[in-house]
Amino acid sequence: MIGAQLRTRLQKGETITMYTTHQTSATFCARLCELGADTVFLDCEHGTWTFEDVKISAHAARGAGGGAIVRPDSHQQSLIIRYLNAGADGIMVPMVNTAAEAKAVVAAVRYGCQTNYQDRLVIVMIETLEAIDHLDEMLEVEGVDVFFVGPGDLSQAMGHPAAVPPGGKRAPEVVEKVEFITKKIKAAGKIAGTLVTEDDVEHWTKAGMQFLYIHTDPFLRAGINRIKKIIKVT
């Protein structure tokens, strides 16, 4: 497990990249880590990963020098424990809105990995206006390694589309809200993370984001489109 290594790097002020595969593929997970991804994202909230898929993909990622962070579809303790037992290097739990919920996530990890919980990275997702209202108390919870701001669900909560089209930008008020949250997280001496694109990664790293979640599809789409343009010209 490399969760402890990722935590140490974050605490030193380094930036960690986490790429999502958009498909259930252990070989793609390994390839991303071989190409330089610090960790891959196994999205069991929106994806089709089984426990066996998680086990195989996490093993492949670590064999290639990276790690595997799993997002469960709920706060259910038994579910979190099963993903940890399957080999997740960290857990990224969605829709954490209160300090009590954040404490429950930490407790689940420590119950499931009593002798080596420190080897797993614990990430809670800040995605709602309710979470922002309770952020000060949440930042006091011991054992949370990263407070991750989910801009998609937060956009929806603020009345905007969750997804941004290629080349588009999030609504200014959403960007301002994420910047506000980031400052609070950093002021509390905690680690902040968010979803970034090639267009805004510089902005968010300068703002203090250290744990960066990145989609692979835009890179594939851009490369395919560049080839198409060259073919048309020739």
C-alpha cells in the first residue's frame, strides 16, 4: 500500500496527480502509472468496478509504481472496508457534509485496517452547500488526509450544469466558491484537492490545490482530433 507515501508527499507540499481511466481496465491503470500518474481513480460510484476489479487494478497500479484510490457509492462502513480489503490504497468518500460523517469515514478505515490504517489515504469530498456550512468543524476532524472539493456536484447545488464542455469554463460564482473553500482548507493547515483540466490546472495549483483529479478522456479526444485534422490537410 502506498497511501502513507502519498500522505508524506502531500505533507511536504508536493502535488499528487490522480487520473481516472473511465473504463474497467487493469492494464490501462498500470499504463497510466508507468507514464507518470501518481495514482489512478477507481470510481465505484459511477463506474462498473467490482471488488475483484479493484483488487486486480490496484495490484497492477502498484506494480507500475503508482496507487489506486477508490470512490465508493456511499458512506456504508462495510462497503468501505471491503474496498480496503480488496487493495485500495485510499478511499475517497462522496457527499461528506458534516464533521460526524467525516469522523465516521475515518472510523471505518481504522476499523477495517486496525494494524495498518496509516497506509491508506483518507479523502472526504466537499460537494454541497451543507458541507461548506459545516466546513470549519469538518476541518477539525483528525485522520482526514485530503479535503476534496467536487466542482461538478457543487455546480449543480448552485444552479449550474455539473459538466463543463471541452474548452468551456465553470460559472464565475462556482470558481469563487471553490477558491473560498480552498483558502479555508489551507488556513486550517489541511490538504486541498479538486478536479482539474489542462486549462485550469495552473490556476488551481497556484490557489493551493495539491491533490489533483484529472480525466483521461480530454487528452485522448484532443490527440484523436489532432490526427483527424492532419489527415484532412494531407
